[in-house]
Amino acid sequence: MRELFTVDKKDYNPDGPVFRRPSARAIIERDGKVLVMHSRKYDYYKFPGGGIEQGETPEQALVREVREESGYIVKPETIEEYGSVLRRNIDDKNPDGIFEQQNYYYFCDIGEERVPIVQEDYEIEEAFEPVWVEFLTSLTRCNREAIRRGGGDAALIEREMRVFDMADEVLRKRRFEREEREAIEALALISTAPLNGRPLSGTDYLDMIEYVRSVLEPVQTEGEGGVGVHKLEFGYSRFEHSKRVLGWSKRLYDRTEDKTGLRYEDLMIATIFHDVGRSESARTGLMSHAAAGVPITREYLLAHGFPEDRTEYICGLVGAHSDKWRMTEPDIDRNLLMLMEADYLDDMGALGLVMDTLIVRARNEKATFYDCYNHFCRYTLPMQYDSPMVTPEGKFFWDEKTEIVQRFVDLIRRDISV
């Protein structure tokens, strides 16, 4: 198991005898909240868990300790290693000795069943109780104050405080990825064009996303994006862009009342694959990324049972999505127009502000707030007001983004002014 960090108080005789007491501790999330133990006596928090008994594996100790401390039952099959923390400090039971504890942290899930809590004497004395919290980082202040007051085991409290911060970042990312996965799977809730007699499933969409990731992930960008904007300067991911555009295609489709001519599944698939040719285009330089994406898309769809006529239609959307000059044509295919508008909607609004801030910082490590504000005024806001949207739905979202940017620029001008 990888080591996260070490807490070494160096308050002991380095030549003293070492008492080792390894422990196992659980990081449990359910419904967006995390289970922790709160000491009502000293007002600090820790993860549930405790010492590993003789003959126990860390995983067995984890299940037992969580059950005894909190009453919740860990599902053994869900236990997943996170990392370990080595703690060294003076042994409070032997002032001449060293207390050394390797703390093993695991992610895991619990069942619905609750059993009576059976705590040890020190846990009862400190009045520990299980509580669910939304943000682990919100506990940092309580633990820091507990250390300042001198209540409880300072080394333990510091250790947990640091793991809170690290685990919070991991849990937040996992939560985001889980919600993203659920959103992609939910694309299958609408079915208008079955494949081989069955509707496309969430797994079908996830497989397409994974395939595009495998093709695109090594490639960032060719440095395009508009006057004065170079996404390459901060590592722009074309794969993440593709997923965001998928979200905009779905929002545009959902907001459109008259769906005449729209081919939902084909639009979603074309959106997933619309930038898949970026890697090939960057590698060879022989054709545009849109054109390079057509044979890649065709090969995948035919291999997965799509009929030729449907495959060619989807490939046509992929191959034409960069021809933005066609957006104002009165007879443009509605699916192509929706894909183009979705493509435009990404990188704008709040995301554009963040992206341009990263660009300013990448160009000048000593960039000031005024430098960012100046960039917003010269590039971000003018691009936002230069709306390419054609449909009422596209205009709605574009205007929403423009309002956000204008409001932000007004606020930052006020904030940096005397």
C-alpha cells in the first residue's frame, strides 16, 4: 500500500524500545456524505477504525472496528486500498519508549443493517459518536482547534486532519466521475432508433466514450481556439471537450420542443465521435480532424452492428461538424446544426473565463489580476458577444453564458479598482 505521509513528533528517545500497533481505518461514502467519528468531549473528528488484533488481517480488523465503533456493517467485497500513514511519537504508556503505528486506510461501502455499538473504554470516555458529513475539509478547522486547545491525542488528530484533506479530493473526483457516468448511461433512457431490434443501452454509450478516450487521450490540442487564445498553453483535453459537447447536445435536444427531423441516438453518437480524428490529424497533418474522424467512426460503428446507411449518416455529421459557415443555410440538417451549436457552446461562459485565466497564467507566471481583467475585456467578452447561435435554444444558452461573463467582468473591475 502506498504511503501518504508520515507523522513523526520526534518527542521520544530514539534509542528506546518500539511498541507497534498497526490500525485499519475506513473511508465510507453514502449519498454524498462521509461517515466519521466525532469526539463530543474534545470536539474533533476521525475516520472509523482502530487497532489490528493478533491474527487479523487489516481488512478483517476494518470490518470489526467499523461495526464496533459505528454499528455499520462493511461489505468486505467493496474494500479498496487507499494509502497508509506512519505515526511515531512517545509511548504514553512508557515514557522511555516509542509508539509506532502504521495506519492503513481503505475505501469501502456499508450495508443497510445497523447493530448495537460496542466501544472501548477510551471511546466511551471521549464520547465518540458516528456522524455523516458532506465535506471532509469542513472538519479541518475543528481538528486544528482541538490541537490548539490540547485536548485528545494530538498526533492522531493531526493525522486525520491531513487525511481528510487528501481523501476529500479523491471522493470529490469519484463523485464527479460517478455522476458523469450516470449521465452518460441515462442517454439510453430515450430510444428513437433501435439497433438490431434493441434500443441502445447505457453500456453502448459508455463503450463509445471509452473508445474515443483511448484514441484521444494522448492528444491535447493543435493550439486553436480563436484570436489570442492558445489552449495548448495549459494542456487542453480534447477528450474532456468531447464529453462536455455531449452534454450540450443533450441539453439542446431536451430544450427543443419541435423535434421534427431530429435523430436522437445518431446525434448523440456523432457528438461522442465528432473530435475522434484529432489524433490522426495531428499525427499526419494530411487532413482536417473532421475528415480524419470519418473512417475511425465508420470502422467502429460497422464493427458494432450499425447498418451501413445509418453509419454513413453519422459519419456525415462527424465529417461536416467543422463547416460552421453552413450554420445559416436554410436547409441545413437539424442534427448537424445542433452538433455545431453544442460544439460552440463549450469553452464559453464560465468555462471560458477559467480557461482564459489559465492561459494568462501560463503565459506569465507573474500575471496580475489586472492582466486577467484586461484579457477578459480584449478577448473573452468580445468573443462571447459575437454569437454564432441560430436556433432559439442555442441563443438561450449563449445569452445565459454571456450574462455570466458580463457580470463577472463587471465584478472583477469593481474588485480591482480603488
